[in-house]
Amino acid sequence: MRLYYHPASTCSRRVLLAAHHLDINLELALVDLFKGEQHALEFLKLNPNHQVPVLEHEGFVLSESYAIMQYLADTTLGQTVYPVAPRERADVNRWLFWCGQHFMPGLAILNWENSIKTLAGIGAADPAEVARGESLLIKAATVLNQHLDGREWICDSGLSIADFAIAAPLADQHRAKLPVADLPHVQRWLKQVQALNCWKGTETQRP
Ligand SMILES: N[C@@H](CCC(=O)N[C@@H](CS)C(=O)NCC(=O)O)C(=O)O
């Protein structure tokens, strides 16, 4: 299986976490977002949305990080991070959708303004955008913090791809200046995810 990715892409990181945990060896193909390679015609045939990650598996091409994590789990015998019991699976799906719909919008703004712009050398953060990102993210992260109060993992079925999905973009909490430092349950849970082998094993694939 080949994964088109970029080391600064938190969406790629969540796929890498899932693959490492599932013991799937991905062939990594760098798409240099800083050089604009996501706009190349060849890449647009794989993903017309101009974005990584994209998985290629024996002629099957799949974009969208959450769908890729689900596919990796579904093709792994005996895995437990994407349960098959309908209600347990629905709960994992709920948090994957929540991540995309509620958590990522504010986080992506802050990641872009405070982190990626600096890494790519394309200028200073826009204060109005930073304020918009903070306001969106605080609302979502507060919901997550309350949910994690008294819970070991996000879903009661145990460690799941929802933990990978939501923890991955928090890796850059300091560089992206994410307003989550004062959320004790989020921080305690994140430390737990960061103690997993899959987290340590994918650290070198980051900038
Ligand atoms: N919904 C997509 C979002 C993917 C995404 O935002 N990818 C970013 C990197 S994390 C990207 O490739 N950005 C390049 C661009 O938009 O030009 C997913 O979950 O895979």
C-alpha cells in the first residue's frame, strides 16, 4: 500500500498512526505541499481536492483521512480499534465525524496561521483569522474535555481510530498555539496516546 503524504500534514499523521498500530507497512510517497505538488496534474488524478493523504492499494485509490483509517482497519484481521459491533462502531464513527465537522475547522485555521505559514515561510499570522480559529476551537475542545472526564479513551469500547484522528492534530499544540493547555482531561488523554508505540514510531515522519 502506498500513502501520498506530507510530514507537516496532521491528516497524514492520523493515517500513519493507524497504520503503525495495525502493523501495516505503508510505502510513503512525499507530496511536497510547500512546493505546490498537490496541484500537479498527475496528483489531481488521485485527489481532485488538491490534498493529502491519499492511499493507493492495488489500483484502488482512496482520499480522506478518516475513510483511509477505516479501510486500513477493515482490511486487518483481528483488529480492535474499529469495532464491528454496530453500536460500538457507530460511536467511533460519531467521533470521526465530530472531528471533521467540529474539531478540525478551528484547529486547521490555527495550524495554518501559527504553524504552517512559518514552516513554509509565507508570512505572519493574520490576527483576525487567529481569533476566529481560537473561538471555534475552544468550543469544540471544551466538549472533548468534558467527554474525557472519567474516560480512558474517547470511546468506551477502548482505544480506537477516533483517538488517533483527534490526537494527531494536537501534536502541534505548542507550535500552532492551540488554546488547549488548560483542558486537564484532554492533556491527560493526549499523554496516554503519546505513550503508545504508534505515536513514538511515527514521530520521525514529522517536521
Ligand atoms: N478532509 C481531508 C482534509 C485533508 C487536508 O486538509 N489536507 C491538507 C494537509 S493536512 C492538505 O493537503 N493541504 C494542501 C492544500 O490544501 O493545498 C482529510 O481528512 O483527508
